[in-house]
Amino acid sequence: MSSHLKREQIKEWFIVPEAKFEGLPIIIISGAVGLLLFYMNANGIAALCLVFAGVFGLIKYMSYTKQLNRYNNRPHDSQMDTWLEEDIKELEKKALIKCGIDESELVREFELIDSIWGFHSSIDRFWRTGNDKILRTSCHEVCILNFTANQLIAYSCILDLLSGNTLNESTDEYFYKDVVSMSTKVESKVVWGYQLDDAETLNLFTSGGTSINIVLNSDKLLKELNSGGSMIPTTKSERAIAAVRKMLREKKSN
């Protein structure tokens, strides 16, 4: 599949509405009036009412089937996850280049922090809940942590799934001796214009202050979006926290 078609399909997954058969009350009323008029021997007007009900119903049914086919032809949830992983794979390579390091310098496998609450004012942002009840968004905040012998080197960006482009790219280097901890906490934060008091954030603390702060989850924001979503995967971020903690223990015990 071409890159352009892939991006079009991703957008379809987010924007195509569920198919709804509209106009049913009008069809029922028109049909009922037509039958009543036939009963009253007003055959000419009755016929017009029934013809209108039939034609109007056929038009609405054709529109419904067209919407239903478009909705059913969207990518599956698993396909959306596969495409996200493909983009992440490209970011892994890009992270090494941007950080100016070679894969041979790494002392362990990289770790990934992927937040669906990414935002950039220059791009469109869409969200939708899949059949698996997982909320997905078209804009991700991604942080890839590379571990060298003496430093934790982070590559961060905003990933736009609709175009495949990356924005707000940055790299940061943290000597292990300067890292105090990496953990999650609940704090008050503005996300997507909403003031939240239950934002679960991931934070990397250095001796000079917080250096990484990424929103992972918020039940209040889920409700504000009225998305129907009940799950936001944070397994990779939790694994990243555990990996940093382990590395810090190893480095600071030496």
C-alpha cells in the first residue's frame, strides 16, 4: 500500500461517521397518511403520499447503504495499531540520527513513551474509540529513550498520523548521575484546552528540575470528549519507567 493511501485510510478510520438510517419517521407518516386516504377513498392524493414515501425511502436507503459500506470498509482497529507501529519503527531509526549516536553505543534496547494526548496547533487532531474500547488519536507525543554507557539520550516529537510528519523534534541528554528519578504522578494540567485535575503524568526528575513531563491518562478528559473510550494503553510507558529505574540503580550502585 502506498504511503498516500495509508494516510487516507487512517483519516477514514477517524472521520467516517457510523451509518444511520435517517428519515424513517417521514416515511412512516407519509405511508400511514396514504393508507388512511385510500381508506377514505381519496385515491389520487393517497397514491401521491405512497409514491412519495416509497421514493423518499429508497433514496434514504441508498444513502444509508453507501454510508454503511464506507464505514465497514474502514481499517480494523488492529490495522491502525500496525500502522502506528510502522511509524514508530521509523522514529526509532530517526532518533539515533537526531541524537547523533550509533546503535553500537547502546547498552540496552531503547524504551518508548507514547502519549495519545499529543497536540500541535498547525495540524488537525481527531480521536475515536475502536470496537475494543481503546481511545485512539491522530496526534501522538512520542519520546524514545536511548541508553548509552553514561547517558540517557531522549528524542521527542509530535507524530501526526494523518501525514506521517513529525513536529517539535528535540533531543536531550541526561547523565545518569544527574537523574534523580522517573515516575508517574497525578497533577493539575491543561490538555487540549481542558483544565484537568486528574492528569496522570510521567516525569523525569534531574538535579536541575523536571526535564520530561508527558501526560499519559485522564478519566476526566475521556468524559469531556464523550468518546465512549474506557482504555488507554500505558504498558510501554510503565516499562520505560521500570527500565530507567533499573538503569539508575545499576549506575548509581557502582
